[in-house]
Amino acid sequence: MTDSDKGVWQRCDLKLQTRFFWMPFFGAIKGVFSAISKLIPTWIHVSFILYVDKLKLRYGSKKKEPINISFDDLTGVDSTLREFQYMITILKGTRVDNRLLPAGIILYGPPGAGKNTFVHALARETNVSFFPVSAFDIKSEDVRIERLFDEARASSPSIVYIRYVDELAKRRDCESSPALVQLLNEMEKCKDNGSIVIVIVAPDYPKNLDPILLDSDMFLDQVHLGYPDEDGRRKIIGLHLKRVLREEDKEAICDIVASQTPGLNWRELRTFAIICTTYAASRGDVYVKMDDVFQALEKINNNVFSNLDKLMAQENMRRRVASIAFGSQK
């Protein structure tokens, strides 16, 4: 093989290497760097947003507007509401004296009973400054207790609502959490200087709380919010489905749901209502019918309803519809 032949083979070999190895290799490298170059600005943008949110949480105002709900929208909470009635009356009066109000209230009840919704309705009903914070943020020091209460005192009368207080004040074998001790000290300051600041904590089970909180003079009131009874469930499902029930179907549907959902709480009944509207939408309808209700009941109760139950309920609804129709013709 002559030198010229060797040169040809070398050039061919180089072309083959370039085409089948180096070009794909550098193409992949280019793709990786291109992807990284696109991700870096996004990563910087997301990190900046998270950093700003963290600064807002730590140094920004903790005052918030309560969700748009009133006591007229709540059902099955009559006994709990009576416990708060004296406080509501005082806060809505022309002259408010903190000596007549509790420094703190323990609103306890099982998960999903509607404690969070109740406190928001209370804040809206009394029209006072509202400071909802999480015990997790207090524990991580993203929310400083001293700064929180300085703002609450300046905005008096106000309600400080601490969610997930179990995380901050859980029963311990060792000494109490420094954050809990500071919380009680700040509440004492409010009493001493005449500020109207009511602290509401909402544990699931108060027996799991630190004795220093339970035995404190700052939390003398404990109010229970439990699961709704049958009448309460009837009102709750009526509230959640009020926009998607025809008037002639409302009573029958609310009755069957209330009677067949013992143990369901506020949150679960709201989920149940969403399931009903989903079934209605799958039929291309905006109104919930009895068939949708039975499908939802079967979904959450694993087909506990027999065909006889279904037929009896449908027959009862037909009778009620007929009585309404004939009654309107008279």
C-alpha cells in the first residue's frame, strides 16, 4: 500500500469517526449544556421567589383576611357557637374590656371537624384583626412570636389563631418548648397592658398537650367541636350542594345523605358533595340527581347499599316529587 493509499484510508477513517462518534458525542454534550443553560435561569427565578416568600413570612405582616364564610354558612355547630357567644357579643360591642375576655381558648375536636373554618367564621363575624399562623412556622422561627404579638397588640382587638399547636406544645418528658413559654409570656403582656388579643389554638386532642399550657391561667376555656349529628349532616350537605340541587330534589337527597353517612365530618361531606357533582358532570348535567348520590355513597362506603335501599329511596323521592307537583296544582 502506497503512502497515498494510506492517506486515503486515514481520511476515510477520520470521516467515519467524525460522523458516527464525535458528532453524536458533541451533539449530546451540546444538548446537555443547552438544557442546563435553560434550567439555570428557571432555577434562579424559582429560588428567588422562594427566598422572597420566606422573607415575607419572617418579616412581613401576619395579618390576613379570614376566608369568606359566616356563621350562617356553618351548620351543626350550635353548641360550640353558644360557648363563643359571650365573646362575640363583647367584641361586637361599643366598649371592649379585656378583663371580660379570655386570653386564650382551646378549640379541640377530631380532624376534619371544621375547626379552621369555624375560627375563620368567628374572625369575620366579630370583624377584628386576624392573625392565622402555623406552629410549624413558629418552631422554625420563620414566624417570630414577639413580632407577631407586637403587631397583634398594635391592631387590637385581634385574634391570633395558631394551627397545628400540637407541634409546638406537645406533651414532653423533658422541659417545655421555649417557644411555648414565650407564647404564654406574650399573652401575659397582653393582659397586663390592656390589649384585646385572644389566642385560639386548635388541637385534635387536648390531653396530648403540654401541661404548662393546660394548667396555665391563659387557657382557662376549652371548647369542643365534634362531628355533626344527622340533622347537622343534613344541613351541611344542603349547604355544599345548594347550587346544584333542584328544589324538588333537595329534601329527598339531603335526607338520604344525612341518614346514610354517620361519622362523616365537615371535610368528608364536602368531599362527598364534590364526588356527586363529578358524577353529574360526567352525565353532562349541572344538577345532582339521586343516582349521582347513590354512586357517591357506593364509592365511599364500598357498596354497602343494597338494591332494595336504592329502590326504596328512589320511590320515596318520587312520592315527594308527586306530592309537590299535585300540591302546586291545587
